[in-house]
Amino acid sequence: MDKWIDSMLYKNFGSAALLILVIFNSSSLCAEEITVAFWNAENLFDGYRDKRTPREDLFVPSELREKLRKDGEIIRELNADVLGLMEVENHGVLKQLIDEELSEMGYKYHVLIDVENERGIDVALVSRYPFLCYCYDVPEFYRGILTARVSVNGKPFYVIVNHWKSRFGGGEQQRMNCSNRVIQIVNELIPAFEEAREIPIIIGGDFNDNDSDLSVLNLEQQGLVNTLKSLPEADRWTLPYYNREKSEVELDSFDHIFVNKACQSGNSIRWISSKVIRPKRMLTTRTFDGIQHVWPDDDNQSHIGYSDHFPVVARFEIVGKE
């Protein structure tokens, strides 16, 4: 890892973007337990046309207000200390979400990785605690891996936010490239920055692959722990999909939370539990082939929903004294 600078500047270093965020010099919170969550908010766009993103959706003001309200409801219910978000168009709409819907949540620290892509969907991080962050590029893929070094009660740990290539058009190799890049970040780049000190690392987000797919198994083979496997398989799904060719509903576990061994040894933070959150307000039903299925209230034609993904959350205990 090159250099992590404490500033509000956005700089390009080759194909990697360096974003460092420490916004306020406020008194630190004292915590005994923290929660880290990841959520693909699905199409959180602003109301302006951007020539760089010709395939983006565009909200009229009333639609944007409804989208912000609904996303705010879910995020307030999650009440996470650190939250990784996917499918946010830009920092302007992220800040609008925080200012208008999350002003009482204590999210003083936030960042978004703005990359050029046709749909304008980016990854972001909001936090009650200060962090430094770095975005690592991925070979043959436009969206990087957002890596943040968070400090709670003087205890540092890393949160790695992912949104891997979608399944439209395949993308298996690009998802594997993302997986391999995460492994390199965990095994080489973070240890180099920490001078080989063992430090907890939390990896999560929308991988667009299931537990049984090679890109996800690749992480497990490197010693990372798939924490949602602590749940029964029937409770792990985060995204339903109607397969028209097979005339069946598939329940995909595309959203994941992995931890490294340092998150289990408990030297600074210790993983307690993980789960998929299905808020009642997000639940609706869809009928396929005469059978009714539980479904997330997502965007559907002119309807502004919450998201097509359910959030995932992990709890951690703060161990020992500062």
C-alpha cells in the first residue's frame, strides 16, 4: 500500500483512487460492541442527467424523495456503526441521503468511490467512526475494491466493500478477478501497511455469486471465514430471481460477510454473529406460475421500492482496553 493521507482530497494514482476521510475533530465514541452492515441499495440515483453515465436511471424530484425516504428507513433500522453501500450514483446523492434522512444517526464520516461506468453505480461507506480508505483497482473491471481502516476506541480494523461484476453477460472471470484482488489486499497489501501486525479484516458486499461458486470458495480456501454459513442455508438468501427458462424462483445468497482469523482470535475486535436482515417494511409478494413468493419491495416499472437485495449485518465485540 502506498501512502494513506489524512485529507479530504480525491486523487488518482494510476488506476487506483485514493480517498482519505477524517471530516470532524469530534470527541470519540466509546463502544463495547459494533455492527458492520452491507447493503445494495439498488439504483440510488440523483435527479440530474450525467453524460458520463448514459444508461443511468433518472429520478424526478418526487421519486428521489421517496427513494431517499425508503432507503433512510432501512438504514435507520439497521443502525449499523459502519455501513457499506452499493449502487449509489455519486457523493452528492449520498450526502443528501445522510443530511435529509440520517441526520440523527451519527454518520459523520462518509466516502464514495466515483468511477466511470455506463450505469453510474458506485460503492460507498458511511461510519460513526473515523477511517482512512484506499480504492484498489481490479484487472479487467471498472469498479475497484474500497478498503477502509476504521478506528474504534483506538482499535483499528479494516472493512473491505465489494460490488463484483453482475451476472448479465456472464462475468465469471471478472468476479474471480475481484476475488483474487481481495485475497491480495488481505494477504499482502494490508500486512505491508501494518508492518506485518495481525489486524482484523471484514470483507462484505454484493459478490453476485453464491456460496458454492468458485469466486466465493476462493476466499474460503485462503482461510477467510464465510460468516453467514453460521446460518441454515434457507436463511442465507438475499436476492430472489425468477428463472424464466426453468420456470422457477431461485433464492441467491449474493451478499456476504467474510472475516479473517484475527476477527476470531479476539485481540481487538471479535466476531459474534452475522445475519440477513429482512425488514417487514421491505417485504412484499410476487406470483409466478400461480405460486406466491416472498419478495423484496424493489423498483418495478414506475414503482419506487427499497431494493432487490436484503442487507447483511455482523456484530463484533470490542476486546480489551485501548
